[in-house]
Amino acid sequence: MFGNLGFGELMVIMVIVLVLFGAKRVPEISASFGKGIREFKKNLNEIEHTVTSPDLGTQRTAQLPPPVSSYEPTVEERAEEEMQREPKRLL
């Protein structure tokens, strides 16, 4: 059930948990532990479905960024842009 843990080891672990957290908190802790396991399994199944789905190519292309433009400004446009960025000097 739990690997190489036997009944005696499980009982010792349960007693330690009971002493550390108290009888009122044990159900809350076990419920949150169960929710965590369910969420982990759900995410694992979702990832497995994404990887093994036949429409992988369409999903992957939708996530790609748009292509970079190969436009380069001319010398005049660069000079004009630099002049616009330069702050005015008082002296």
C-alpha cells in the first residue's frame, strides 16, 4: 500500500500526527492533503492530454510570438529620430 511501510509504522506515524496537530485538526489536514492530490492528478492528466493530443501543431503555433519585422530605418529616419530624442539645452 505505502511502499515498504507496514501496519506498525503507519500506526506510529498516525499517533505522531495526532499528537502534533490534535484531534480537531487531523480531518482538516487530511482533507487538504486529499485536495492537493486530486489537483496534482488533474494537472498531470491535463499535461498528458496536451502532449498526446493529435492537434499539437495548432496549439503550438497559437502560442508562438509574432515574427520580427525585418524593417530597418534609413539614415535620414535614424538621424531624425535621434534629433527628436535629444533634450533641449538651455545654454
